[in-house]
Amino acid sequence: MKDKIQIEKYIEDLENQFKNKFSKSKEIFEQGLDYFPNSVAQPARTLKPFPPFIESASGNSVMTVDGVELLDFWQGHFCNILGHNHPVLTEAISSNITNNCALQSGFLTPLENELASLFRKTTNMESFIFTTSGTLATMYATMLGLSYTKKSLVLKLEGGWHGAQPWSVTGVKYPEGINKNVLESSGLPEDWDEQVVTVPMNDIEALTKCFDKCGDKIGVFILELVLGNSGMVMANKDFIKEVRRLTEQYGVVLIIDEMVTGFRVRAGGLYKLYDIEPDLVTFGKVVTGGMPFACIAGKRKIIEEASSSKKIRVWADSGTFNCHPTSLRVAIETIKYLVEHEQEIYPSIIKKMNTLRNACKEIMCKYNIDIDITGESNDDSIPNFPIGTIRFIKDKEKYDKTKAINHWNGDLVDTNLRDRVIRIALMLKGIYVWQGMGVVTHSHSEDDIIKLISAYEEFASELGN
Ligand SMILES: Cc1ncc(COP(=O)(O)O)c(C=O)c1O
């Protein structure tokens, strides 16, 4: 790589070009500066010095207010597996408008049963609760599990994220191990850090120790099979099998949060490829088709904790916008489409992602840039994940790719290059990436993959030596 001074100069040049090319976005950003606590309404979408603002989005790309078309590998926080505004889904929305059932009526419709039966067919789960966001789904699922087990401790993975809800804000970015949980949100009761314990992913020894120490107190273990917040680190099959064994032994409700992984590599949950049966599963993102929706699926005996036949039940299903008719219609059409086109969609997405991953590695190596690309499976029965990030490695000696938490360790990984510089550099070349790479969807053609590979080549030649 170039030396520190050359890189600083390179970044300064990029920012100047960016300010010129995206000047209208800059103007809108500056107009909104004092409305929101983080300068923009959705901080996950912002960027220093300012984010691009868009006017429209279609298929593989978005059009910014500056008139710049960006080939998009972020795709609605990963919910648009068919690309932006897929016609099958926008037609479904139009038909709801035509039939006067586009907005919330506050009545039940036949759509709820139709969607539940699709979930049952694709997941084999018995019972369902629908809600409006992944955050609520994981929070309700946790409450159901705690109510069922009558225990109060929640176990999660270091570096895991389940939305900004009270049981998910520990050990997200700066975890320090099982006995030192770091509460990363204020505004919660003082002793809240005692409600959640964390273990590192793929570490069977730490997992066993944790269960030996507090297995009897744990009511819920919530985890992802691919740690999204840690840049898509895949769980090992033997780790997950041990998780299932221990949770059964200790009577712990196992929640697999499939917000990112669900319907991503097959028309159903990823847990099937891990050969386990969770107690509860949460789905959102892909199955929503881009509308606000999420689902808790699971064993009837646990979901029954929400039943009004109980004296005190889990309040997991109220909400003005629950079962919004347009969200349900779009979810139905999305799942149907994914089931009908399963063989056409998934193998091709995975193949394109593998091409991208391999080419990126070769290019960075050619220019002496040390990187690691996340999302790789180490089991033949589980494909590489179609979402990946590029970690620019700062300290090769100390960097350990098996440790998910290294993703946020600024001493080992250059987070500025990954989260900011490459994003700006590639936007100047007409491509929008997330953490250096992002998601490959059905909307991306082989040509789109080649475009991103060529952009990597240019970027690497600018940054490397
Ligand atoms: C694994 C996981 N769970 C839960 C959530 C929260 O979902 P939502 O943003 O729909 O509230 C997210 C969001 O990114 C997620 O990645």
C-alpha cells in the first residue's frame, strides 16, 4: 500500500471530487443538519462528509438527486433480493391500491392466513406472529422464550445484532468476553448489563464454560448463523450443533435470528442447512420485499405464551400497523416468487458472489493490499454467503480471521478504508458498496459483477503499489 502521507492525500482528493460530483446531495445534507440528532434521519445510511440522497431506485441501481446512477450492492439494507422495486411487487402494491386495500383498515383480511400457510410450507414451523420490524420480532421472541422458560438471563453472541432492543445492545461492537458485558446503549435500568451474557461465535470451549457457569439461569439463546454486524462471519456446523445440544440439555429456548440469512441462500431458513431445529426463528428483510414486516415462527407451545388464554400473556402482537395489508401482500408475492424461481435465483447469486470474491482477492493481492473477505463457509454442505465485506488488515501478525469481534478492532482492521474511503472511491466510479462489498442479488447481472471487479482494479491501483 502507499505510505500514510500518500493515502491522506489520496483521500483528500477523493473527498474533493465527491463534493463536486454530488453537490446537490451536499446541499440537501446541509439543509437538514439541525433536524435530527445524528444530522440525518437514519444514521446507518450516512457517511462522512455527507451521504448521497436518491430520487429513485430500480433493479440493480439507484438514481441520486445529482443525476448520478449508482449500481447498488446495499439494496435496501439487504432486503431487496429481487432488486429495487421489482415489477411483481410494485404490481402487487398497485393492485392493493386499485382494490381499495392499500392502507391500514384495522380489520382482519384473508391475507394473514395466506401468508402464514406460505411460512408453514417453507419453514415447517407450527405457529406464527407477524409484526412490523425485525427489532420488534427479536424482542417479542426473546420475551416469549423468557416467559416459556420462566428464567431471566439472555445469551447472545459477541458481535451480534438483533435490532435496537434492550436484549440486543450488549456486546455489539466492543465486547470483552463472557464476564465483562458491555452495555452499548444508555436509557436502560442500571443493572441491565446483568440481564445479558455473551459468548464468542465458534468457540465451543467458551460456550461450554458459559453453560457450566450459568446454564440454569439462561432462558433464551438468540443468535444468527451468519454474524451480520461482524461483517458476515459464518457459524461452524459443529458449534451450532453444540448450541442445540446444550440449549436442549439446559431447557433454553433457542432463537435463530434469520433477519439477514432467511430466504437468502434458499427459499426458507438457513438453519435447515445446519441440520438443526430451532425453537423460534425470526424472519424479515428478504421476505418483506421492501415493506415494513417481520415474522416470528416457531413451536406452538412457545408461541402460545402470547395467547390470551393465559392469565398474563406476552404482549407480542398488538400494534396499529401489524398485518398491514400492503406489507402482507408484498410478503406473499415475494415468498411465492422465491419458491417458484428457487433454482433460477439462488445458485446463480452464489456463483456470482464467488466470482466477485475470488477476483477481489486476486486484485488486492496483486497490489500488495492485505485483505480478508468475510462470508466464507468452511463446510461443503453450506454455500458461501452472498453478502461479504472487505477487511483491510492493518496488523497481519495479530489479526485472527476466526474471531468475529476483530471486525471492529481498529488496531487490526482499517475501518476508515472499509466503511468510508472505498465507498467514496467506488461511488465516483458509479458503484455503491457496503463495507467494501455488499450483497449480490437476483437483479445483478454478470456484467454488473465485472463492473465491480474493474472498479476494484482501479481502486487497488490507486491505493496499492
Ligand atoms: C440480524 C438482525 N436482526 C434484527 C435486525 C433488526 O431488524 P429491523 O431493522 O427490521 O428492525 C437486524 C437489522 O439489520 C438484523 O440484522
